[in-house]
Amino acid sequence: MKILIVQDYLRSGGTERHAVFLGAAAAKAGHEVTLLTFRPRGALGDDADNQPFAFKSLQPFDLHLDWFAPGLLRAAGDAAPDLVLCMGRMANCYAGFIQARLPHAAVVCTMRTGKSLPYLFRRSLRRCRHIIANSHVAKRVLTDEHDIAAAKVTVIHNPVLRSHDVDGPRNHALRRYYGANPSTVVMLNVAMFRPEKNQRELIEVCSKLPGYLDWQLWLAGDGVARKGCERLAHDLGLGGRVRFLGYQPQPTPLYHASDLSVLASQSESLSNFLIESQLHGLPAVAYDIVGVGECFVPGQSGYLLKNQDQAGFVDALDRLIREPGLRRKFSETARRHAREEFTADRQIQAHLALFTDLVKV
């Protein structure tokens, strides 16, 4: 099978990592795979170069325009794929045009976002051959809000991509480096600093915890919203408790050094960060937005709170910080659930089986 994966840019987000991961998995399974991006390189460019598939870009040099895809339809035609997988909002906006240009190919859209969908994205949903949603809630959004037939949508959860050494020892050295005592409860968030990821609210929530509790908030990532978050932490007098760790290409050491995972994002479909943190045994505290409740077991491996319920968020953190026994209980359930639901092999086979069925039609 010849597979073309289309992505606007290989930034460091979960969708981009999954594009590289699925391309490599399909190539290793014997399929001919090309990963086509609009912009060249990006944070994951080196990863793509070192994979067993072809990696091509449309822009001759980086114009910093995520939507600009010069020669996309010609490149898609030259690739002569049996199946086209569109990853990310911009790529999905072009999916309808690709399907019209390649009527014999199976063009697959992906629903991996909680954001509102642009017109061209919605148009593509109707014109493409099939849609992969990465959560059951995302599928309900497609069927209920966008009137897409349920038979056209397949739910495949995100796989855990960074799962090695999940049972490694606690990283005491990293904790000491950031000034965390043995008794300090470290809360972790790994995400790009974009307004919709809402790290600001995590800082605001933590500012309302009782002052005598021993905690730190670690924010790993980079992006346009970081400086504003740094100013907020300073203004709230949390400079010694909130740590900005920057982009972490391999965050496994952070998981081994942390105690809780926290998420206040306003735009998810299925959170890669929560899935990874559950695999590493970190209880979760998160707002209930699209798909988040499918990342862990509410009430058993974390707390799922009504969106923007800051008081409830504070109470959940307060309880988990005070009760190490509860954290241990939640941790055991978290590891078990993640291993059962989000293994890479399971998700790879689900994708490849679907691709085979679509190409046969």
C-alpha cells in the first residue's frame, strides 16, 4: 500500500509526533510511506529524517505560513497514493481538494481537536472517504454537531509514544535540581505554551492553595504564551514554586520526578500528556473538556472537574497533596488503565487494519 501523510509543519505537538510515529510504523510494516509537510523542518524534522519513509516539504524555505501549501495537489498526484492521511487542522482543510484530485484514493481526515472547525475543514469532512476520531466524544461531536454519518467515523485512541522506562526509579536528582524537597508534591504539565492550553489557569489555581502546603508546579514546553505565564507567576509571588522548564524532547525524566499531572486546557480531543502521565503512574487533575475523561478513570486514577471550576480544582489538588496514600492508590489504577488502553502496538494495528479495509473498497 502507498500511503501519503500530510501535515502542515513538524512542530513539537502531539499530532505531529503521531504523524511521524504512524509513518514509521506503516513503513516498518512493509508499506511505502511519504510524509509531506507544507513548511520544512520544524522541531521534529530530525526525527522525520531518521525514519524509514520519505520526508518532503512543499515550501522551498520556511515562509512561516502554516496554511501555504504550494503545489500540494500536484505533489499528491505524483505520489499516486492508495491512501492519504491528513493530520492537523491545516492539512484537513485541504483534504476535500485532495479527494477531488485523487478520486480513487482513500483520503482520511482526522478529528484530533476540541477547537471550532474552519469551513474548509467541515467541507473536507463531507468529501473525504473516512474520518478517524481519537476519542468517542470527538466522534459524537462529528455526528451530532456536524451531521456526519457514524459509519464514516472510526475511533482510535492515541497511542503512548514515549513509553520506555516507565517503571524507572524516582528521579531524585532532578527534583533536587529544581529545589523540590523529598516531601514536596510536584505537579507536572507538559504542553506547548498556547493560549488554549491554559497554563495561566494552572498558575492561578495553585496560587489559591494553602500557603503551608509543600508543592511545586512544573510547566514543560515553550511557545507564545510562556512570557505572560512567567509574569503572572511572578506577580502572584510564586516565582519559587512555579518552574518553567522549556521544551523537553524527551520528558520521561520529568514523569519520574513528579507526583501529579494537571491539565486546564480548553482545547483537547485526547490528551497525549495525560495518557503518558498515567502510564508513569501520575494521578490526574483535569477539566472535563472533549475527550479528557477518556484519558484516565475519573474517581479512580484522577479527578475530572467541571470546566473552569477553579474551586473544585483547588480542592482536588489540596486533597491529593495532603494524602500520599490516595496518590499511591490512584497511581496503581493509572498504570493499569494506560497499559490496557493505550499501547502503541494496539493502536498501530487498528490504523493499519482500517487503512487496508478502506483501500479494498
